[in-house]
Amino acid sequence: MITKDKTKQSTYYESIIKQGYSRRDFMKFVTYISAYLGLENSMVGQVAKALETSYRVPVIWEHFQECTCCSESFIRSDHPIVADIILDKISLDYTLTLMAASGHQAEAAKKATMDNYKGEYILCVEGSVPMGDDGNYCCIGGRSAKDILLEAAEGAKAIICWGSCACNGCVQAAYPNPTEATPIHKIIKNKPIVRVPGCPPIGEVMAGVIVHLVAFGRLPELDRIGRPKAFYSKRVHDTCYRRPYYDAGLFVESFDDENAKKGYCLYKVGCKGPMTYNACGAMKWNNGVSFPIQSGHGCFGCSEENFWDNGPIYERLTGLHGFGIESSADTIGKVAAGAVAGGLAAHAIAANISKKKELKESISRGKRNEKALDS
Amino acid sequence: METITYKRVYVWELPVRIFHWINAIAITVLAVTGFIMADPPAILSNAEASDSYWFGTVRFIHFMTAYIFFFNLILRVYWSFVGNRFASWKAFFPFSKKSWRNFLHVLKVDILLGHEKHPEITDLSVGHNSVAGLSYFILFLLALVQVFTGFGLYSAMSDWWLPDLFEWVVPLFGGDFIVRTIHHISTWLFILFVLIHVYLVFYHDWLEGRGEVSSIFGGYKFVVGQRVKHKKTEEEKKDTEDAK
Ligand code: HEM
Ligand code: HEM
Ligand code: SF4
């Protein structure tokens, strides 16, 4: 937490009020974000208090190999205060796409933040880092993404990886990954890292992570691969409203059939909800309006590692790499089983030929014994 | 004319036979329900979702059978320390000189259909032959893969401590996708094993005529009489004494 007196700074609360929000708006915001964070009612006061008393945390927000959908999602998150406090007022000391300054000024602002707040600022990363060809595939201001990341990470208190690019590499890391796009946790090993995957992540989730950090001065509780448990401990499938159709075995067979009209489960048209850890089913998107499954399209698994390579999007197939694009585990399995069965049949025939002598003997012995039986 | 006398030898103890059939049935059920889960058939129904639960039932059967499969496996591991020599864990590794010799013999004569110039009476194994033993060990490893990936996937749906022991599996591989793919692929490996295994069992039964197939039901195989050292049992001793 930043408590040092840095004269021109104000607390979160002060800057929210200065933006023209009322105390009531503020309390509503705190209540709602606490609910998203899965906090008890009694914690709301604590969050409010923290926002009233703590000073803005400097944030450096880097963009590497990405499409900016994370930023887009973030500034559209449900409550306007989110964007206001995090972007304008949480002192985004550096973010290429949104800051007023540009060019040398922008770089100077970043440098100043890194120097003045060494060990205190939060580094947010959107995008993966190309490690191939000495990092040349992504250069900003004449420097490679790799250099920029290493420098910015050096003095960061913690790193937040926004989106699947920073968490898993996303589409640019899909096979054959020509630029060697690499997620942040594989490059930086010595800093606390929060991974907030999704393409993009839900805006409220992003806000929740930041508010938690600000309000409690520490990272939210993370799962084994560094994702905030509050948002990533359940699969989309576990909170999907179409789940009863899944359990009843009622599936959409194609997007234009009767079952699709009736809103059946999208499993057979490729829904990856059963394998995707995310909060879409519970929090939804665009101010809680909808989410992919609600609008009739299966979950695509965007917050999962390698989701581009995990088989076709519109089929429930177990895809395999290195065996040709069209092959699934099942086609290979069927071919292998066929080959084995054929081989065994051939072996059986060959055995009867090769072991003819032994077989003949034992058969004739058996027949002789049959004749010699006492009746 | 030479006659061959066979002696009936108790090879597969009851726990081994029970293990075998529970295992075989469980694997069949798991593979069938698993493939249904992977690619459910299209069922047309006018019933409301609240009136049916067949897919949930298929999954339930898979998970229930998974527990049976797992506990059965553990019991077999236990039996490999207390059971007879044919059930022993040692029977699964061709490490001793004798079993390595047998391994080569089986490859040469049974698999590649060659002929041994100087066949020995001990070439025919009484318990598992060494190649079969190794194949069962490989199957055991495959079973562990299914248990780890299966319970790993299952742990997210369960609050019990046993599946939760496997909670680390999914994060280790990075996500459910890849774990499910591994689980799916090893199902095919089970199928390949079963094809070969069942073929070889019948093959040996046909060529050797020692009751191979029935042995896994009744427990007995027939072994050339010369191999059974004749130690008189108490009863036989009594018989001979009475006769005097
Ligand atoms: C011989 C053993 C087993 C076989 C052959 C087998 C086969 C399969 C197959 C083919 C699938 C479908 C995979 C896909 O969707 O692509 C599956 C799914 C699954 N299996 Fe198994 N399995 C075995 C053992 C187990 C065990 C021991 C467990 C432990 C609980 C288990 C738990 C699961 C789970 C959780 C799923 C995912 C189901 C879902 O999310 O709906 N399996 N299994
Ligand atoms: C799902 C199908 C099956 C599986 C997974 C399976 C697996 C196994 C395993 C693991 C063993 C070693 C047993 C132990 O030492 O505890 C074994 C042995 C045996 N199985 Fe199976 N089995 C299957 C089906 C069958 C069938 C259908 C038959 C015969 C009709 C059969 C006959 C035998 C015999 C005779 C043995 C003793 C083999 C030997 O002498 O080495 N099995 N099987
Ligand atoms: S639509 Fe997808 S997430 Fe929803 S129940 Fe079906 S498979 Fe699960």
C-alpha cells in the first residue's frame, strides 16, 4: 500500500468524489465490487475504508503482442467508477493506448514512475512476448518487448497478466507459434504474478482484481496456476443455465435445428464450457446482458491454455497435433484398432500354418483318444 | 505311442480371478460410458429437461465404475505381495535370468512364430509368460494414467478428499482440455491392449491346449506331469500305509 505522502496524490475516495460521484454512488460501487469478489457483507466497510484512506497505486500497463481487447473490456466494465478510478485516477502512469502523453513524454512518465515508486508499482501486462529472433517481432519505441518487460518487471511489486495473451500466449502462440510468443510467467520468475486469462477477461473480473489489490494491499487468493480463485474456480459449465439440458442429454445437433431453437445444450456443437474455468455463466458480459452460450454459441474456451489448438471449435472432438489437421484421436484410434485387428488375423493364419506339425499331432492325438473312450 | 500326462495346477487364486473380471468389466463399462460422454448420441425427445437425466446417469455410471476400478486395482497391488508366486509383483518384470530367457523364447516362438531347436519343458510358463507379465505392467501404468487424469478431472466436481488428492493434476498440465485428451487417448490404448490380450489368450489355449482360457475362470492350468515333483501329501501317505 502506498502511504507515503506524495503531495499531489489523493486517495481513491477523494478522486472519486472529485469526478462528481456521490458518496452513495461510491458505496454502491463498493458493495457491488465486494460481491463480485465473493466477500462477505461485513467486509464492505473494510473495502470502503481502504479506498477512503489509501493513496493511489501507480500502475504501468504494458501492451505487447495483443489486440487491446482486454483494455476494451476493462473500460466497459459494468460500473463507470471502475474505469474512472482505475484508469484516470488509479494513476495509470503509463499505458500506450489510453494515456494523454505520447512519444518521449510518455516514456519519461514511465521512467519517473519506475524510479520514484520502485518496488511499489503494479505492472499490468497485456499481450505475450515474442522470444524468437531475439525479440524482434514486437518492438515499441525502438526496443523489444522482452527488454521492456524485463525492465518494467524489475521494480514491480506484483505483475498482473491480463488476458490469454499474457497468461497463455493466445492465438499468436497457436501452433506453430512462429514468433515464439511466450506468456509472462515463463519469462519472469521472481515476482508475484496474477493471471487473469480470457480473450478478453470479463471487465468486472479485472476491476475486482485491482480493487482487491488496492483495498487489501495484497493479491487475491490464487489457485495453483495463479488465477484468482474468486473468478476461476468454477467451470463455465458449472454455472451454465443450459446445464439441465446437458444432464438430460438434450443437445443441439446443428445451429439451425429445432433443438437450437429450444435452447438445448451446445455440447455437441463444440461448447467447451465443461473444460473452461471462468465466471461467464455467473457474471455474464456487457453489464450482465448476456454471454456466448446465452446468445446461442458454445463456449470456445478462451480462458484455457492452448484453446486455439484444442480441436475444432464447432465440434466435440479430441484433436491431435502432428497427425494432420483433420485427424481426431478417434480416427487415429479406429485406424490403429483396425490395423491391430488385421495384424492379429494375419498372425492367427500364419500361426496355424507355421505350427501345423504340432497342431496336427495334438489334433490326431485327441481324435485317437476319442475313439478309445470307454462308452 | 507317447502319451502326455497333465497335472492340474492351481495357478490363479480366487482374488486374482475376481480382480480380473471386475477389472475387465469395469474397463468395458468405463470405455463405453466414456465414449458416450465424449460424443453423445442424438436423442430426440419431447420431454422437458426436468423429466430426464440420462446423460447425467451415464456420467454417474462412469464415475461410480471409476471408483470400483480404482479400489479393485489397489486390492490387486496388495495381493501381489501376499498372493502365490504367480500373483506376485515379480511375475510382471522379466528381470531374472530365467524370466528373461522366457521373454526371448516367447518373442521368438509365440510372437514371431519361430521354432526352438532344443525346446525345453520349462519354456512353457505356468503363470504369466514374461511378455504377458510385462504387458500387464504396462496396462497397470495405463490404469494409473486413467486414474490420475480421471480423478484430476473429477476433483473439480467433488468435495470428497479422495478425488481432491488429485487436484494438482489439471493445473500441472495447464487445463482440462489436455487432461481430457490424454484420458481419451489412453482409452484407445486400453482397447488395443484388450484386442491383443484376448487374441493371445485364445491363441495359447488353441496351440498349447492347457486350459488357458478356463484358467481365468476356475484358476487351474494343466502342466506336464514331469514338472510336478511328486511330494506325497498326508492323505496319500495314509493311503499307502493303509494298503500295507
Ligand atoms: C479404464 C479406465 C477409464 C477409461 C477407459 C475412461 C474413459 C473415458 C473417456 C473415453 C472419457 C471421455 C473423454 C472425452 O470427453 O474426450 C472419459 C471422461 C471422464 N472420465 Fe474416464 N475413463 C477411465 C477411468 C476413469 C477414472 C478412474 C476416473 C476417475 C474419477 C474417470 C473420470 C472421468 C471424468 C471426470 C471424465 C470427464 C467427464 C465429463 O467431464 O463429463 N475416468 N473417460
Ligand atoms: C477388458 C478386458 C480385459 C482386460 C483389461 C484384461 C486384463 C488382464 C490382466 C491385467 C491380467 C493379469 C491378471 C493378474 O495377474 O492379476 C489378465 C490375465 C488373463 N486374462 Fe485378461 N483381460 C481382459 C479380458 C480377458 C478375456 C475376455 C479373457 C478370456 C476369455 C481373458 C483371459 C485372461 C487369462 C487367461 C489371463 C491369464 C494370462 C496369463 O496366463 O498370463 N482376459 N488379463
Ligand atoms: S452449453 Fe456448454 S457450458 Fe452449458 S451445459 Fe452445455 S456444455 Fe455445459
